Amino acid sequence: MKAKVHVALKSGVLDPQGKAINHALHTLGFPAVRDVRQGKLIELEIDEKDPAKARAAIEEMCRKLLANPVMETYRIELVE
Amino acid sequence: MDAAVIVFPGSNCDRDIKVALAQSMGKEPHMVWHRDADFPKVDLIVLPGGFSYGDYLRCGAMAAHSPAMREVVARAGKGTRVLAICNGFQIATEAGLLPGALMRNAHLQYVCSDVNLRIETNQTEFMAKYRPGQVVRIPVGHADGNYQADEATLDRLEGEGLVALRYCDPNGTISSAANPNGAARNIAGVYNDERNVLGLMPHPERLSDAALGGTDGRLMIDSLVEALS
């Protein structure tokens, strides 16, 4: 099974990289951009056919390693 | 007194702290490879600066789960002193030894300079040789030293005297101009609740010998050696 894990900074946590990208987009002539938040996309391939079990395992991976719950949130997307 | 320095792939300040500890202790610390969870009983464990695992995923995230770190967490829970410097501080927060997180510097630049720091309290084994409120000058070198935690945690750290060091101006005044990385409330270092773990972004080992330009950092190492000998 394939899965995608989207990791993002919690809302309210300062994202200096997002701010820099926002600034660069303005400089490039995209003044309509109001805000940019940057995160990570982690793609996983795991040997598990049961979606519920796969999701539970990935939840644990997120808590233990893939995201830092102090400052990040995550969203799991099972692809197939 | 015996000490151990945990060496991760990508650590690069491990030998500096080894030299500083050896000068202060009069004998060499154990150098422990990150895969080795079975290292001698020691009074002090140092997590050194560097770029463990190339800072992959998040600074310190991979190192926090190495076999040696699982042992460090277990021993810290039983009272062993842990000094976590720079990347070591990042590893300690990722491992749950210390609250909060070290985020990308607010200005996005790597900062490499001497900074002024105010010793918030000297009532710990790490700081006994400083005066409370003393301003010391110690180098920092990092891209991810922006200490952040939620407001409740920051209030608790301040209220319980767990803030170890703050970035300040030469007179000891806390200001945003003296903050090199955007850290919340100018925090440069924090203790755990039991005060047996200290994490800090500045590098005391880089200013621990007159030949290096000063000894402001040496007092931290000497404080520990005196307390644990």
C-alpha cells in the first residue's frame, strides 16, 4: 500500500521559510499571494493490505518520528 | 568522576568537549558511538554539537532514536547529568528530555558569532561557579536555534526557574536586538524539571581555554566536575 504523510507547522507557529517564499512570490509579480506556509510531503510504501492497520501504523510512525508534535501537525492519506 | 560523550554520525564538536572535559577532570571521557547502548556507568553524559545524520527530517530527529540515546533517556530518568550542547540540545528536545523545540532561525541565516548570555540562576550543578545574573560571552553556531514552546510551557519554565540562560546585551539587558535567532523570550538554554539535564545552543567548550580567547565556558564544565567529583 502507498501512503502520503503531509507534515505542516501548527497554525500560529512562525514559519520563516514560508514568509521568505511569500516575499519572493511578491517580488516575482504575484501580489495576490497573501500567505505561504511550507511543509513536508513524505511518501511511504508499506507491506500492509488492511487500510485500518496501515493507518494505525502510520499514525504511530508520525508520533514517533515523522512529525514533532511540539510544533507540527500531520495528515495521513492512503493512496491505494 | 567519569563522563561520556555520545558520538553520532555528523557530530563535529565531540572532540572539542572531550579536550575541555579532560582538562577539567584530569582524565579522558569515554567516547561512545551512537550504536552502543552498553557503555560504562558515568556521572555525566554530553550530547555534543554538530549535524547528526545531516540534520535529515528535523535537526536531532534521527539521533534521538539511536540505541545510545535510548540508554541516555533511561539514565537521565534515574538522575544522571546530561549536558546537551547545540545539536545535542536539538537531540534532547526530540528525545523528550527537554520541553520545546529548536526551529529554523527567524532570519533564516546561519548565525556564527559570540553572544552575550545572562546566567539566570547559579543554583544548579551546571552553573555553580558563575554569579547569578552574570553576563558571559560564548559563541553560537547554528541555523536552527530558535527555541519555541507554547505559552503555557514558557510561563512554567520561567515560573519554576528552569530557564538557564538568555541572550542579552553586554549589560545583561534582554532585548530583541540581542537575540541572534528569534528564540522565544530570548531563551538560550533550559533545564528539565529535575535540573539534571541542561540543553543550550551556545558552545561552552569553544571558550574553555585561554588559548581559545577566553574561559567563560570553562566555568560550566568546572562547575559540573566539582559537583560530581
